[in-house]
Amino acid sequence: MIRDITRTTFRKRIDMDRQPPGIFGHNRAALTPLYAVMPAAGVLDSRLPDFRNTVVRVLTSPAMGAKFAQILLEIGQDGGMTKTRDDNLEHFFYVVGGTAALEIGETTHTLAASGYAYVPPGVAYRLQNRTDVAAKVIWIKRPYDRIDLPVPQALTGHRENVPKVNKHTTGRYWQHLLPAGDMAFDMEVNILGFAPGTYFPCVETHVMEHGLYMLEGQGMYLLGNDWHECWTTDFVYMGPFCPQFFYATGWEEAAYLLYKDVNRDVKF
């Protein structure tokens, strides 16, 4: 009897010390020479100089092989950049949640959720949160690839005011946040939306690289030869010539913010 009680107590102690299910071997993150899948839970927070009350999550950078950087900023009350910056890079900001104040040169713009802005190289900027509600902002930055055209001007906008353009297949739309076909721009940032069950008309393989942030819904992404289920807040990096294909699953529309480099000749 005493022996049985001891065994029972010992087993209970072992059970209490065990980790819950899913602590090992269940990870949606992936990093390959062609692509990366970054679920939000695994992207650790960090800080940057000259930022106050701001959590910084680097989604991709040249350290991954990308020619741009994409960062998620979580800006608390009275947080953001403590001084004006001018780093001679071009920048794109998209507000995922909350409200951000963006100074571009001498003008301050208030960007609500789904608002965005482009800041050309050589123009001073400062991003802040002047409200008591946290703001989440996607920040894309890269060196501008100059050609014999004037550098683009700064611009701001809101997703609700951007036309939805249908291409290739029914139930799939583009919203061009930067002017499509304007050769002065060396990048595009678009929102692609998908009705449930909608998919690419083909497996794409192209020279452009992508930074993709899931805004809504869920879907299956073919990257290289591997399938990955992606949903809201996931980030995906796709390198040049990575085979890629997406179809929307779930009951609601899926949409993602998509960066790509465009309008420039190949480099040798």
C-alpha cells in the first residue's frame, strides 16, 4: 500500500513537471535559400537607437539576403522616433493598427489604420504615435536605384481610396498603393485580395523579390516545392526566382501587403 502511494505521488510530480503539448516539434517558421516564413510569435522584439516606447520586430533584412528591410513597429503612447531622420533611403509606411503621425519634410500627416506613405530619399522624416492607443506600422526601406528620371515625390493615401483592379482570375484583386508603371519608382507596394477558394492562374517564377505581410484571412502558399499554411500577421520573404503559388482558404477574404522591386535592369 505504501509502495503504491509512493508510485502515484512520483508519477504526479513527473506529470506536473512536463511541458504542455506542442512545446517541441511544432513550428511553422521556415528559412531556406529561396524563401522564409515568419509567424509573428517567433519574431522576437528588439529596440533601436533614437526610438522611444517602441517594440521593433525585424521581418527581413540584408542579413537574410534581401535587398530591402521590412520591420514591424509597435509604437506605444508618445512613442516613436525621438528625432528627425534623413538616411538617404526610400521608405514606405503602412499602418496596420492604431494611428501614426508621420512628418515628411515640413508637413505632418496623420495616418489611420490602413493609411500609408512613401518617403523619397533625401527627405527628412519622423514617425510617432501621439495617441494613447498603440500603433502597429509596417516599415519598408531600401536604397533608391537612381536612373535618368526625377526621384518620385512623397505621397500619402488610404487603402479605402485605392481602386480594386481585377486581373487574370475572377475573385482576385490588386490595389496599387504606389503608381503602377511609373518608371521613376523602383518598387511597388500592392494589396492583393482573394475571395475564398481563389488562386493564382499559374505557379509564378520571376526575378522580383517579395516581402509579404498577411493582413486578413488565411491560405496555402507554395514556396519552392513546399506548401505552407499562412494567416493574419504572418510574414513571408520570397527571393528572386522562387516558385510561388497561393490559394485562399477559410470562410473570409484573404489579403496581404506585397512589396516587390520593379522597373530596373538586371545588375552584373
